[in-house]
Amino acid sequence: MLPDLILWSHALAALLFGMLALWAVQAPELPGSIRTSFAVALVLTALWALSVAGIGNGDPVTLVFEGLRNLAWLMVMLVTHRWGGARYLTLPVAYAAVALVIVLQVVLQLLATGTDVPAAAAELMRTALLMRALSAAAGLVLLYGLNTGLGRSGLQLAMTAIGALWLIDVNLSALHYLTGEAPREFQAMRGLALAALAGVIALAFHRSGGRELRVSRTATLHSLSVLGLLGYVLIMIAGNTALASVGGTHARILQTAFVLGATAAILTLMSSAWLRAWVRVKLTKHLFQHRYDYRVEWARFTETLGRPQGAAPLAERVAKAIADLTQSPAGMLLIAGDEGLERTAGWNWPVDGPAPEPAAALAQHLAATGRVIELDGARAGTAERMDSDAVPDWMLALPEAWIIVPLPHLGQLVGAILVARPPLDRALDWEDFDLLKIAGRQVASYLAEARATEALLEAQRFDEFNRRFAFILHDLKNLVSQLSLVARNAERHADNPEFRADMVATLQESAARMNDLLARLAQRQPTPVGAIGVLDLTALAQGIAEARRAQHPVEVEGEQPVYAIADPLRLEQLLGHLVQNAVEASAADAPVTLRVSDGEDMAVIEVVDRGHGMTPAFVRDRLFKPFVSSKPHGFGIGAFEATQLAQALGGRIEVSSREGRGSTFRVLLPRALASTMEEAA
């Protein structure tokens, strides 16, 4: 079954790649040079697949077609690379080196198939397999150096298909080398995979838009890492093979020592921050036009700054965001104060201990020039004199201190970032200066926004304090009015024992309310609603009337209990405002009435006075506005606070008033149902 599957899968792949070659010749969406190279590569791939299906995988003709196929795909990659704008001198050299390895591989395979000495044929074939794996891996490295972010261009998909071809060769070569034969199962799977890749290339042709190619740094670095790992594996295989042939009885000990030593060496190299930085700098210098991948750097920069609350404080995040741009291990934030730049926080930079003197001269210099200062130049005396004179001595005394990045915002200096020296020390160039200046302005805007937010929160706290103070001042005015009424009535009824008892009770209640007002004023948060429970409005009205008896006559209408769901303290405060307003609006001998009743779905308590009343326009437009009052010396807070309390209790206030006839304030509260009363009981 496997031979048939190998035959038909490769035959299908040959048919599909031949059809793709005809399509590539007539594909107007592909540039001319890429179209030609694709057509050649597709034809040679079709011939190779047909050869595998017809005469076998190890036939010399098949081996030649395989080599030509690999060279053709290598040419496709080179043409695409050059078309994408890459003009590096090392690029043709790299492609030529891979092509040479492919040619040598084919030659060795042909020699292996043509010799009559089995041992020599085996050694030649093993060497050819190593070279085949090496050339395929090198093809992957060169391929992944191409940018995969081509937007709507189908070339990225075609490059992916070519990468799959190289990957298949790497795996088959490794299996053939390790097992001594090419597994037929994998050969069958290769034919099916080739048929699938033909469909991928067809889709790539359909989507191709011919957009410009760029070199991807991340893909290049990862590909080089893969190549290095593959090279390490090949060295391990070659070294162990050599030791096995020359080590004699000590071969196993030598192989173990070699593996341990090589592993320790590779782990040491991989853990070296200096080596990683050196490799990154060298690759960036020789493979890319610019030092920075600005899209990646800016995405990481903004992600560091914009992390949600609960992460590191903003001061540490801004220091980290600037330090990450230059691969620096630490950073320190200095904030501009009245006396100069003051040390505030650090990322991986301890800021404990006595704070240094504020850098006044440095703050003035950075605000005037906006320059990024290199401290090594200031230490060596090679920097401009105004830079050297502005840097304080304590900064120069820090050996890890490397550069100072100013943070300007709208013409003012917000602060500066002191950046530590990176693992691989280097001099800054124009790219570094431009990027750091832009990043500094962005960081300054974040810090300025944070300051504005803190100022807004502080203003809100003051607003809440002023709001609470206005309410308390109004309550205090009510208490003064009550005490004034008690004092005025005491002149006439001081000899009455009942009046004296009421007066003492009123004084005690007033003292308690004053203490409550002071406690409310000292609270840092808005006064919360207290415990909600079932409350008898009739009993509450009678208590309020009894407490007011020494000040003004207050009557209660309604004998039957009426139950509501409310906070008793806040409801008593609400009714106290309304009763006090009614008392002030009424004549001395005109009683205020508290009328308790059951509504359809609400419990109702009304405060009725026979005073001068209000106009409909005043009730509609001004009554519940703060600081609006119909009384000459009123604060205009009572009705506003009353409606706020009613809404907090889940109720509302309705008003009916007529000039010269008085007003009625109806407080509607959620009525307690029978089930609720049973639970409360």
C-alpha cells in the first residue's frame, strides 16, 4: 500500500505544480522577475515529483532534479529578497554559500550511488545527508529573514509554503541520517504534504498584491537561533562519531565528557547578557538599515506605560519604558520641583538612603535645551561644557549612570530619567537621540496627565467636603433656630415644670445632633445610608412632634401605624429639614401638621404648614436647587438635602403650594409588605 501511496501522492503533486507553473507564467499580479523564478521553480518541482513517482527516490535522475529544485527555490527567495529592497553585500554571499552546499550535496549523492564499495557509499551518503540538512536549515534562516507582515500581499503565503518545503527536507534528512534509510511512511506523507502546499501557493498567487517586502528582526533573530541550535546538534553528532572511531575502549567516557562540556559551554553562552546584546547589535548593524524596529519598540513602550492599576507604580513604569528602549537594566525618575530635579523612584535602581541635593542647574539646562546628556562624555571632559557643568557631582559618581533623558511637556520640564549603562556599552547616535527625545515627551505627557488626575481627585475631595459642610451648616442653622425659639419661649413659660422638662430634652437632643454634625464633617468619605429596616411612620411623627413641642406646635394626624422601609436616622433628618422649614414659614400660633397615611404602593408622610406658600414657578424651577431660598436669610440647602435623602432611601418628595395658603410636602417611601414585617419580627 505504501508504494502506491508514494506513487500517486507524488504524481498528484507533479500535476498540481505543473498547473501552477502555467499559472505563474501568466500571472500579472506578480512582478516580472519573481514570476519567472517562480515558474522555473514550479516546473523543476513538478519534474522532481514526477521522477519520484516514476523511477524512485534514490535514482540519480531524481537526485539531480531535487538539487535543481532546491537551487530554483533558492533563486526565488533571492529575487524576492532583492525585489523587497534588500541591498546588503552579505546577502548574495549567503545565498551563494547555500547554493554551493546544495551542489556539493548532489555530487556526493551521485558518487554514493555510483560506487561499488558499500562502506564508501555509506559514508558519502551520510555526508551528503548532513549537507542536505544544513542547506535546508540555511534556506529556512534566509527565508525567515523575509518579512511576514505583507498586509494583503500573497507573497507572505508563498514564502510560508517554501519554508514548509525546506522543513520537510530537514526532517527527512535527519531521519535518514539517524536510521540509515528514508522511512517510506514519511515519503508518502511528503507527497501528500506537497499536494497541500501546491494549494497554498495557488492561494498565494490569488492573493498577491506585490507589496514591498521588509526584513523582520524578530524572525531573523529566531531563525538564527534555530540555525545555531541545529549547528550545535550537528557538532554534537560529528564529535561523538569522531570520538567513537578514535576513542577505542575509552570512547564512551570521551563522548560523555564531550557532551557535558559542550552543554555547559552552550548554557554559559546563552546565559550571557553581554553576548546576547553583542549579537543583537552586530546583527542590527549589518543586516538592517535602522537600529530600532520602531513598531515593536513603540508597542512595547506604550504597553509598559499603559499597564492597569495594580501593576508597578507609574514612576517605576516610566523609568522602565525609557530604559527598555536602550536595553538598559535600570532607570531612575527625577521630578522637577521648586528647587530642581529631585530623586523620586527607580526601576531596578535602589533609591533608599539620604536623598541627594536637588539638581537645580541640571533642571534649568534641560528645560532650556531639551538635550539628551551622555554622562561618560561629561566624566571624560569631551562633552560640551554647558552639559558637563549642569550635571551634579552625585550623578557623575554613579558608575552605572549612563545618560539623562529630559521629560518636557508644553514648554515646561516635568522631570528627567537617569538611565543605567546597558550590558554592551556603546555611544549614542542620531537614532538614539531622536527616539529618546520623542519617548521623553510621551512619558512627560503621562506624568502630566497623572498630576492632573491627582489634582482633579483632590478638587473632588474638596468639593465633597464643601458639599458636606454646606449641609452641616444648614443643619447647624436649624439647631440655632430651634434653640432661639426655646430661649424666646422660656421668657414666658420658665415657671412651667413641663416646659422646663421639654427644654432640657431639647437641649440634650441639640447637643447630640451637634456631635453628630461634627462626626459627619470629620468623615473622609460621603456619608453612607445607614441600616435599612421596617419603620413605623406614625410613631416617628409623634416623636418629632414631641421633640418640637418646646419650639412650635406640631400636630400629628393618623392614629393607625403605617410601616415603611427606611433608615430611621436619615428619615428623621429629612423630616427635620421639612418641619424646620415649615416652622420658619408659619406664624407663631399656626401649628405644623404631620399627616401619616398609606398610599397605593407607597407609605406617605406629609408636612403641612399654613405659611405664605410658594409660586408654581418657584416650586418647578428653583425649590430643589441648592443655594436657592425664598427666605431672606435662608441657605437654600434644606429642600435640596431633603430630596437627596429621599432618593437615597428609594423614595421621592412631592410638593403642592399656594401663595398665602401654605405648602404641603409629601414624602413617599417604599411601603413594608406583610412578608417583610413578618421577617423583621
